[in-house]
Amino acid sequence: MSMEDSYKKMQKAGYNTVDNIVNWLKSANLMHQEAETKAREMLSESSNEAKVELEKLQAVVQHVATENKQQIDDVKNAMAKQGPKIIEAFQAAAKAFSDVMSGK
């Protein structure tokens, strides 16, 4: 699964928020605190209701690659590798929240 495929799954489930995208970058070990702040700023600039579009994600990935002095494909591959794991984590968190809210 590519980074873009993972993003599309996140988007379909409504998980393409600024916080979730930043968590995805962090889970792929691509961020330090200063980079996180810049990524949040970039992701928030034109986000509609805190949802991040693919084009904005790609711009942040390019920025992260430049900042980390890495090839963009290496960054995308690191994110693609973490994509299924982070989606599972978001789904588990959503289910736990739903269970709590329904009194389970």
C-alpha cells in the first residue's frame, strides 16, 4: 500500500485531520519538535474544518524530506509502511470512544 492509498483510507474514514496526519508522520519517525510545529502550521493553513487534503500532505512530505535531507521516496515509503498501523490505531481509538459513549 502506498502513502497515497493509506491517505485515501484515512480520508474515507474521516481520519485526515491535522492531528492524525502529524501522528502519522511521528509514527514513521520523521518528525522532531521543531518540524512538528512547522508541519502543523503548513497543514492548518488551508485545511477545511481541520481536514487535510492530499495535496497539502504531499507538500508537507516534501518539506519533511528536505528538512531531514532525505529523498522524498524514502519519506513516502516510511509513511506507507506506517499507514496500515496508524489506520488500525485510529479505528481502535474510535471504537473505544464509541464503546465508552454507549456505556459498554
